[in-house]
Amino acid sequence: MLELAGIIILGILAQWFAWKFKIPAILPLILIGLLVGPIAAEFLSEDGTKWIEPIWNGKKGLFPGDGLYYFVSLAISIVLFEGGLTLKRSEIKNVGPVITKLITLGSAITFFGAGIVAHYIFNLNWDLSFLFSGLIIVTGPTVITPILRNIPLKKDVSTVLKWEGILIDPIGALVAVLVFEFISVGGGSGFTKVALMEFGKILLFGTTFGFTFAHALAYAINKKLIPHYLLNVVSLSTVLLVFVESEVFAHESGLLAVVVMGMVLGNGKLANLKELLYFKESLSVLLISILFILLSANINIEDLMLLYTWKTAALFAIVVFVIRPLAVFASTRNSKLKLNEKLFISWVGPRGIVAAGIASLFGSKLMKQGVEGAEYITPLVFMIVLGTVLFNATTARLFAKMVGVFLKSSNAILIIGASSPARLIAKYLKDNGKRVILIDANNDYVDQAVKSDLEAFRIDIYNEDLTDNIELNDVGYLLAMTSSETVNQYALDNFSKSFGEHGAYRLATSDEITLGDASLNNNFLTPKDDYINLSEAFRDNPKIYEVAITSEEEYKEMVSKLFNELKSVPLFVKKDDKLFLLPEFEKLEGNKENCTLIYLGKSV
């Protein structure tokens, strides 16, 4: 009981530690596992036993016999199902040729390159060499996002790295599953006719079970045959059922079945997909926390000593400094990315949780089958995972500065609210060279913004943490312009530190305007305009005008005239080829002459 409770507590503490210090969670999880497992047995325990023993050894241990193997199999199936849910056909089509090439051509280069290198350096047979290379294709958002979260990068660079991690996670897992199954059915003896037939059975039953049960579950959910409070647990039980049933009909087909099931559900018309994703994500966090402490603790010191050789360093160096850059440069050939951007993408390629988890599962399976060299799979993949995560976590920021992709200033503008006036303002800012991002919980507003060629996302700021979005790293201005006074204030209270480097502003409330509390010296876009005034000005005159100002007195008179006579909304000021928000301009020292005042409303 103490060991089981300790694993859960240590796992969640590791997740919190990773969140607090913005590092990939896999790093503290594996280190804790190694500490309570092989390190404790070798250096800290008087009797040479591990503090946490995953397998029952007659005296202590959590899982008897094959219990650990079964638990890991079921846990990995749930994690892979969640990965399948996130893989969208539309995203593969729309993410651009660079990302498409990275997850296809780049993956192929990594697969064949790392397989050849592992074969000749460690003398592994070709089967195991390509299993190893299949496992290290996977990067994953759980390791990319924490590394990039605090590195302000150009949107193109962060987008490529983000989407590569998201899309390659289930694809890499699928490749690794297929390679393992091909090896497994051949018993490590090569690609025989029997192995090919068994492999065909795995493909047939895996895809059939995944496809069929996905449609059955979607039908039950959409027809409301499942009560809402049972939705998540029924989905979970269905995933486990698909995994087990597929294994019964074709051994080793379960993982393929759950990945296919997740992909079909994720691309179908499922009413509760987002809710299902939230539940599976929370469950995956718990399972991953338990898994990696268990898997790391299960490694023996003899396994780690296999890596105590120059061959390990050579393999790591070739994977990181030769194969990864080769894959990136081949995938980005003839793209709009500059040389320094390609170099940074080549530098950042940490391997993820799925790679380590599946490696431990496959390694233990092949060792039980007596496959020669299988003892290398788990420690080698763990070495690549830990090494790349440590390497990128400690050097990515410095390397970004060295190659010149680190943004020295964050000038993008995040607008909370995508109503008609907000879209007009965003269009003006974009036309004047600013990057503008609109977010709103209203689907129609977001769709209209996207149709107007604006960058917009459907996000509920109460339910989603914007600070986790690495594509917003270059945001330096926050404008809250929704019709809800509560939402506007919430946005400033919670996101000013993250996105308001140069200023965070909101619309005034009607009470603040009536009482005279609004002032340009505070966080107000204008001191005399709330959402109603902004909407009325847009309704009567949906156009933004520019008027030249020659003196400071003329500037003050024009602002007063816009507020009082024209019922218009002053927004920005241009001076010396720079665009300022009105409250930002008011705070500048110096005169206000020879500038251009930009406003929404009646023509002067």
C-alpha cells in the first residue's frame, strides 16, 4: 500500500515540479523512478533492494508475474487512444508543406538513418535496429511545449515545432507498433512467409476492431444512448474492451486497434469530443505519472551499465547532430524558412513520453520471447529520451539567441473578443504590419474572422489556459474588447503578466464612465467608451479614419471632439513610423505634434 500511494504522490509532485519550472514532466518522472529503483538498490539500500519494486520478487513488489506487463499494456493503450483522438485529417492538410514533409519524409529519414546507425554501432539485428529507430521518431507536445513556452519565437518556427510534435505522436507510435508486431510474429527470425501472414492478421483485426467500435461508440453518444454522467467511463471501458478483444483475435493487435479507434472518433462528428478529450487528458496525466516511475524503477543497474560505453555517446551524437538536421533540411527544402530557422528546428527534437513508454513495453515483451539483443531496446530509448530532453531544455534558449530566432521584443497583439468592431480594428492593425490574434468563445465570430483572413481561435478563457499556447509567445499587447465586463476584467487579471509586456487594456464599463473613474492613465482603451459606444460607432460608421495632427493643442482638441461631438472612438496614433495605442501614446514623454490620429466613427 505504501509503495502504491508513494508512486501516485511522487508522480503528481513530479508533474507539479515540471509545471512550476516549465520543464517536460518526463524528466523528473524518469529521474525519480531511477532514484527509487536501480540507484536505491545499488547505493542507498542496505540489503540491495529497490525502494519501489514493480515486480513481486517473493519479498516485496507491486505486480505478481505478468501483472506489470498487463498494467503497462492497458495504460499505454489509453495514452495512445488519446493521441489518436488529436490526429485530425484537416490538420494534416492545412498545417503546410513543411510540417507535412517533417512527419513523412523527416520520419522516414529518422527511421532508416537511426536504424542503420544502431545496427552498425551496437551490432543489433536489423529487426531490433528498426524497432529502436521507429520508437525515436516520436517527439510529442508534452516535451516540446514546456521547452518552447518561455522562448519567444517567430510564429512560423513555433508552429512547425508544435504541430510536428502533435501530429507525429500517434504516427510515430503507429510505426513503432507495426514494426514491433512484424518482429513479434516472426519471433525475431526475420520476415518469413508466416510472419507476413500474421502481420496481415494484425493489420486486419486491429483496423477492423478500431474502426467498428469507434463508429458504434460515436453512434451511442450522438443518439444519447449513454447518460452524460457515464459518458467518460463508458468510453474508457470501450477502449479497454477494444484492446482486449483485438488481442484475443490477433495477438499484439490491441495497440493498433486503439490508435485507429481514436483517429476515427477524432475525425468524426462526435458531439462530446472536447469533453472526452479533457477526461482522457486528465487520465493520461495520472497514468503517465505512475507509468514512468514504475518503468524507470524496473530498470536494473545492469541495464544502465550496457550504456556505459563510447558507443552510446556516438549513437546519441549521430541521432541529434546528423540525422535530425538531415531530416529537417530535407523537409524544409524550397520552403520560406530561413537558414537560422532551419538550424533552430534541427536543434530542437526532444523525444517524448510515448517513445519511452512503448520502448519499455516492447523491450520486456521481446526479452520474454528470448529475442537476442532485446535488452538494449529499453535503456537505449530511455537514453535518447532523457538525453534529448536535458539537451534541449538547457540549450534551446541560448541557441535561439545565437542563431537569431529569439524575438527581442514581443509586439503581437492579442484581442479578447471577435465581434464586428474588434474584427475591423484587427484588420486595420494587420494592414499596418502588426500580428493580431483574435480569440472568442463565439463560433460565428471566429468563423467570420477567419473568412476575413484574420488569425482567430475559438477559446473560452475560463476553461483553457492561454499561457500554454506557445504560438502566443510573441504577444506583447492584450486588448479585452468583449461585451462582458466580467470577461474583460478577468482577462486583465489573469493574462496581463503573460501577454501585456507593453500594455494590457480593456473597455471601460458604463458605471466607470458615468462616475468618471475611467482615465487614459489606467488600463482603459479609451476613457469614455464602453462596448455599447464602440458598437454604436461601428454600426453608424463602420470605417476607420486617419487625421493628420500638426500641434499638441490640435491633438487635444481632436481627441475631445471625437469623444464629445462626433461620438467616435479614438484608437491609435502614428508617430515616427510607429503605431501606438491611444493610452500608450498618452503616457509617452515629449510633445504630441506631427502625428496621425486613428479613430472609428464619423469622418471629420
